[in-house]
Amino acid sequence: MPISPKEIVSLIGLTSIVFLIAPIFLIRYVLLYNRKKKKHEEEKLAMVKTLETELLRTQMEVQEQTLKTIAYDLHDNIGQLLSLTTITLSSINLDDKVKTAEKIALVEDLTARSTKEVKALSRMLHSEELLSRGLFSAIEFELDWMKRSDRFTISFKKPTFESFTDDAGKETIMFRLFQEIINNIIQHSKATEIFVTLEQIQDSLKLSIRDNGVGFDVDATLKRKTGMGLYNIKKRAAIINGTASIDSTRGAGSVIAITVPY
């Protein structure tokens, strides 16, 4: 059946419309794609800037916490040793040779202990150097320092390897999370026992810190201003693609677990 001129005109018109509309849709698609790509790049850049800002803040807080620890130890430990040294020296009676010899021996011992304490403090001043030996060694060093106070019974279990990532920034944030949790225990929990566990679970590292303190209401604390510390723990864990679970019951202690992929 032959096609009528009218049908030919209609077919030409329809084809022309298709050819006109197709480029419009193609241009619109390209524009939308470019817009989404640009938005994705902006979001990615914003995430990088957020991570860099948080890392800088974290490094400053690690240093601040280290300086606080050093200040407390200078006052409570080294200060007492030096005071005892001064008192002992001032009480020496040169006419009593036996007691003088005993007191000089005591002064030598006190001086040796003070020197040992100062050397340990100097290592703490270099928190970056401490972390360069691995996250696990840095945590172990902090816990060993806490044991010296005799306030806590501390248990620490860790994997056989020293570092879980080549990302120094991620390890710094993990170390600050550890410091923040421990600081909360010292200030608020009234605990006598602290259990720290580092374990590898499939492709993740899990840091668990448990205490036998007074415990608290997690939901109520997060809603109040006093919950900013817990909020920061969750926020920082999320920045390094991790999660933070907080479990506590009044009178039954607390457990905080940080899980980070690697």
C-alpha cells in the first residue's frame, strides 16, 4: 500500500521532533551528571577537610593530655621525691657518721628515682614518637603509667602485631579516643578495675574498654550537656569510618567499644 503524501509529511515531522528532543535530553543528562559529579567532589573535599581539621584538633588534645599528665606527675611524684631529698639533706648531722652515711644513701636512692621519673616524663613529651612505635605500644605505655598510681587494677590484651594501619592520622584519632575514654573513667566512674582489649575481628580492629565503676544512664547523658564527651567519641569514630558502642548500667560499670575497619 503506497504511503500518502500526508503520512510522509507526518513521518518527517515526527522524525524531526525526535531529532530535536534527543539532543535536549542528552544535554540535560550531561548537565545533571556534571552537577552530581561536582557535588560528589565537593562532598569528598569537605570530608577530607573535616578529617584534616579533626586530626589537627586531635593531635593538639593528645599533647594537652600529655602535658596534664606530666604536670600531675611533677607535682605528685617527682615533687615529693625532691621534697624528701631536701628534708633528708637538711637533717644530716655530720657529727653522727652512721646516720649521715644512711641518709646519704637514702638521698642517692631518691635522686636515682627522680632521674628515672624525669626520663620517663621526657618520653611522654614526645607523643608523636610514642605513636610512631605503633598504637598498641602507645596504649600500653599510657596504661603502665596509670598503674604507677596504684588506684587501678589494669588488664590489657592486645594482638601480636604492633600497628593496624599505615594511616598515622587514623592511629592518632584512635589513641585520642582511648585517652578520652580513660580520662572519663578516672574523673567520673569511681572504678578500681579497668580492662582494655584490642582484638582483630575479620577486617576490623576493636578497642574495648570496660570498668567496674558506678555506671550511668547512656541515653540521659547523651541528651544533656554532660554527654558531649560521649558524643565526641561517636563523632570521631565515624570520621575514621568506625563505630562506637556505649553500654552502661548504674551500679554495674561501663563498656565502650570502638570498631574501625582496616
